[in-house]
Amino acid sequence: MSSTAASSTVVGGRSAEPSSCVKKTSKRPKYSKFTQQELPACKPILTPSWVILTFLVAGVVFIPLGVICLFASQGVVEIVDRYDTDCVPASSKDNKVAYIQGEGDKICNRTITVTKTMKHPVYIYYQLENFYQNHRRYVKSRNDAQLRSPSEERDVKTCAPEDNVGGKPIVPCGLVAWSLFNDTYRFSRNSQQLPVNKKGISWKSDRDKKFGKNVFPKNFQEGAPIGGGTLDPKIPLSEQEDLIVWMRTAALPTFRKLYGKIETDLHAGDTISVLLQNNYNTYSFNGEKKLVLSTTSWLGGRNDFLGIAYLTVGSICLFLAVTFAVLYLVKPRQLGDPSYLSWNRSAGG
């Protein structure tokens, strides 16, 4: 027999390959430091000194920050005037909804006294309460593509029930645009008109990207019932800033939206006369309307939350640092002492 024949055997009529040619399969993954979690890592040991120092530094940093934020917030001058109740005639107090839905001008005069000098610009806001702009059906009742491009004018399938009027598409469609706030304010001081600047009250990104320069209102507020304000059909949506501000829906039921700016200083003791049109219906859902005049600081509008949060966290950290330091000095213990492990303690301990 030749050496070639001897290197193989016949089993059941089939030739068997040498055992050295059989490949063994393994389910073991390929070794790497990443898969085996052997990469270098920082494993700090939290000694009492490090813990105390960390809390101490946090307290020393956060408390001054909280004081600075609170001072900035307190420096903002803010005047809030609720007018929805007072601007309803006494004869209509029992049926406010019928009054606000009726015909005729609903002019109301308000007087505001400036208690502290307000440097320009003085921002004018309207504040609504109990208005849930975050309601799912309300938020979804719009078409952003239609706001950007005239080619999407007829795409109103997401805008029901404010989608069509007599078979013609509404631009802008949807409940959000339909409910546009339409109260108006005029201000005067010492019988002199205070101009209100309504340019630049919306986000520039919204004007440039979300509302088209060649998209114009069509068939808006022509059906019944009328929801809110109207729009000038000759002005493109990108220039209708009241609409742009309103279309950025609020997350909470109490919110403010920018109405305009007064580019003149208001001095302490000034009496501001406000001639407003009480048009917007908040009486159907027990809502409230407020007029807000406010200045700003480097931190924004008046909001004490950030300062209080910093002070609270800083005080807690400082308290923990002092507490741990006292415990460490009064009753120190060796780091890593195994006698403190539960299984090393006696039953009575």
C-alpha cells in the first residue's frame, strides 16, 4: 500500500479526512480590552477629605451664584395688570361669554402707575392663564409645510376642523392659527402717545425658515365661528409677527407672549393710560388675561427660581460639608477597616 493510500481510511464507503484538517468552532468572542472591560479607568477613592472638600467647594461656588442671580432678578421691574374681569360692563357680569361674542367695540381704559424707573426697551406681554396650548389635538392642528411654501397650500389634512371654507383651503390652517390672540393695546403718558414697536418680536429663525416670504393668508377667519384675530391678506406670513409669536405654542397653561416694545424710559411716578380692545374670549374656559410691562436683565426676565435653586443646593452642600467634617474630627475611623463590615460584627454589635 502506498503512503498516500495509508494516509486515509475508508469508512462506510467514504474516505475520511485526517483529523488535523477538522476545524473546531468556538463561541468564545474575540478577545479585546474593550469587550472584556479591561480598559484603563479612573477609579477614585472617596476619602472623607475628598468628600468634605467637594461639598465645600460646591457650596462656596453655588451660594454666591444664587445671590447674583437673585439680585439680577430683583433688578427687573415688572408691572402686571389683570383686566379681563374689570373690562366687562356691570350689566354683562352675569353673561360674559355673550358680551365677548357680541358685536361692537369692546374698548376699555386702564391706568397703570410706574412704581420704579423702567429703562428702555420696556417689553409688553400679554399673559393668559388656564389656556392649554399643549393639548394634543390643538398642537397637531396645523401644517408647517403650508406655512413655508405656497405649493403646499392645499395640504390641509392635518388641520381639521379649520381646514377648508366652502371647499377652499385656509391659509394658515388649523386651530392654532384660528385662535390667534387679538386684544390690542395703545399707551399714552401725559396725553402723549407712546409708540409700540412690533418689529423683531418673533424669533429670527422662525421668520426666515418657518414662515414663507411668498405665502399669503387666504380664506382666513371667513367661516363661522370666528376664533380670534384676522390677518392682512396682502402681507406675507413671514412679516406677520403677531402670528409667528402665537404659533410657537406654550408648554404650560399659564404663559406670556411678547406683544411689542416701548422704546422710551418710563420714570417712577409716571401714569400710563392704556386704551385696549377686549376682544379675546377667555370667559368660555374660565381663563384670565393680564397685561405685563417688564424690563430685562442679563439673565432675562424676572424669575427667582434659578437664584433660589442655587442658594438651596449651595446651602445643602455647605451643611453636609460641615456635618461630615465634624463627624470626621469627633469620631474618625481608619479607611478600609474590615471590622465595620456586617459579617465581621458580633451579634450584639
